Amino acid sequence: MTSRRVVEHAQVLRAADALFTRTGRLDMDELARAVAVSRATLYRVVRSRDLLLGEVLWQKGRATTLWAERTAQGSGADRLVHVARLFNERVVADESLRTLLQEDPATAFRVLFGPEVRVHVRFVELWRGVLQREVDAGTLALGLDLDALAYVFVRVGESIIYADLLGGRQPDLDVAEVVQRALLAAGTPPA
């Protein structure tokens, strides 16, 4: 009788995060060896490489956003621009992500922006919450629909921090800051 090794999704995700952070790649053979299962078992647990890579990027990005939100100073639009700046700086400096963008841009694009993996969609939802907290605190009044603002705010950030992937340009965080501040200026804090 042969026993089959069982692996939990959380265990695979931790190993995938460690592998990606170390190499900027997600080699499924190497990952299967790291968690001591066959490729077939690995794929039964994670369904696809893109979904797993998306989960790794989402978890890293979510943690970075929450860190930036805890770290940022000020209130209202100033605080939100500071949160975005801290996030953008970390993402642009992330060597593993830069490796992925340079070595496998098609996968990076598909995973970051594709509807099946939902990385972009989850960031819009996350930023909707960040914006809502400032509104609830009474430090930000919006002249735009919150859902639309969250979508555009995230898209501006993505277009700048992934400028090399999207348009062959270098990321310019000063431009992101100016444009994101202008978006928030559509509403003014209460007097």
C-alpha cells in the first residue's frame, strides 16, 4: 500500500512566496520538490501556476498596502497619497517582481491584470476600503463615486509602477503622486 503525501494550499503558498521572493520566478518543478509532492498533486492543490503566482503577488501587495496604511502620516488626501507613495516605492524596489517583469512580461501582465487571477480587482477592492476609512473618519469628501475613484486610483498607480511592462518607460513615482493627488482633489475635506 502506498501513501500519498497531502499538502495544504497554505503550505504551498508559503513555499511559493519564499521561492518567488528568492528568485523572481515560480518554477513548479522546484516548488513540487520544496513541498515534497508530485507536480500532479501540486496542480490539484493550486489549479494553475498563474493562480498561484497571482496569490503570491496579491498577498505581498496586500501586506505592503496594509503596512503603508499603518505607516503613513497625515489625514485625508495627504495621507492617502502618502500610503500610495510608500506602496509604490516598495513595489518598484522589489527585486523579485522586477525579475518577473523583465524575464516573463507576458505572464506578469496576465497575472497582474487578467480577470481570471483577479490581482487588479482585489487591489481595487482593497483601495476602496482604504478610501472609505478616510471618508468615514471625516477627513475626505469625495466628488467622485467611491468605486470609480478606487478603480482609477489603482489604475494610475499601476500605470506608473508597471510603466516598464505597459509602455517601455521607467516608473516615475513623482508623476504617480501628482496624478493621484489630483484625483483626490475632486473632493475636498470638510471644513
